[in-house]
Amino acid sequence: ELKVEQNPLFLSMQEGKNYTIYCNYSTTSDRLYWYRQDPGKSLESLFVLLSNGAVKQEGRLMASLDTKARLSTLHITAAVHDLSATYFCAVAPYSGGGADGLTFGKGTHLIIQP
Amino acid sequence: EAGVVQSPRYKIIEKKQPVAFWCNPISGHNTLYWYLQNLGQGPELLIRYENEEAVDDSQLPKDRFSAERLKGVDSTLKIQPAELGDSAVYLCASSLGLAGGSEQFFGPGTRLTVL
């Protein structure tokens, strides 16, 4: 059974600081996704990571994937208040093909204070 | 391009009543998913469709939940009868499949409250 663990689950940080959210998963996979969810809203796709060593960046967010360690990180650089949200990582089981359903972590609730 | 459309956005019912949710995926997306999201948790897959075929319904509680996607486009998720524990947000997502990196796009969700 695929399990996805995120840490930390809650994070309060100051604007301008850097921080990293970690996502570990339990079984082989080569497809990992990061989503953002604002309160009362749906999930917004941030990054799609499809191979070992994949690194993607968008603004102050950078995501990476290490399939051998079964680990993905979401790094926040010089945080700003607008990045306050809940961030989910999600993993698709390795099936060699197909658009399988995702297994999500519990989410990291991020609060960025001025 | 329109995103995934869901209705209703909110639904309040009494326990033991039936309820149905509707989803229209992004045009051209053959794969459709229903997820359930409890408060403070990540979404959990209920069912996945490839066109009109349910290819993964292993997590769908079949005693009270049913779903259909008759023409391979719109989908309906039904609960009958609803229980208090069914209160949650029901999310629909769609995907191009492997052609799009299997990226899933989510609708706004239906927030169900069972009293």
C-alpha cells in the first residue's frame, strides 16, 4: 500500500525566510505532484515531477524529486505572505502506464507572517 | 479554456436522504476521478474512469455510493442513504492521462453537510 508522509504538517514562518517541506513515499513511483490549496478552495497544480532528479521552479517555489530516496522537497525562498496556504504532495503508484489515482499526503499548513 | 465544473457547490441534507453530485471535466480529458476530502486531510480517491469505464473503484463504498459516466464525459456520484460521516468535500478531477504527464486538474468541489 502506497503511503505518503509530509513534514512538517504545520509551519509558521516570517516573510523573507527560506524553508523546505519534505514528502516521503513508501513504494516505487516516478510521478509526483505538488498542489496548493487555499482555505475553502480547490487544489491548484504547482509542479509535476516525472523523473529522478527532476527539478522545477516557479517564482519563489522550487520542487525536486529523488526517486531512489523516495523523497521530494518543496523549497520556499524569501517567503511572502501570499504563499500562505496548504501544500499537498501526491504520488501516483508505479504501474508502467495509465493515469492512476493519486495518494495524497496530509498537507502542510503554511502561515507566513509579516 | 474552462476548467472542471462541479455542481452543486454546497449541499445540506438530513441523514438517510439521497444526494447526487455532478461533474463536467475539461474538454478532451478522457480520465475522470472522484475524490473525497475530509477536513484537514488530503483527498482520497473514490473512483477513476477511463472514458465510460470505471477502471478503479476499489475505494468506493459500494453499499451506499454509486457513480456513472454514461457517455464518457459528464459524471454523477450518488450517495444513498447519506450518513453523518459522509460530510466532506467531494472533488472531481480530470486528466489527459499519460499524454499530459498524468497531471490532474481539480474542480471547485461540492461541500456536503449531513445533519
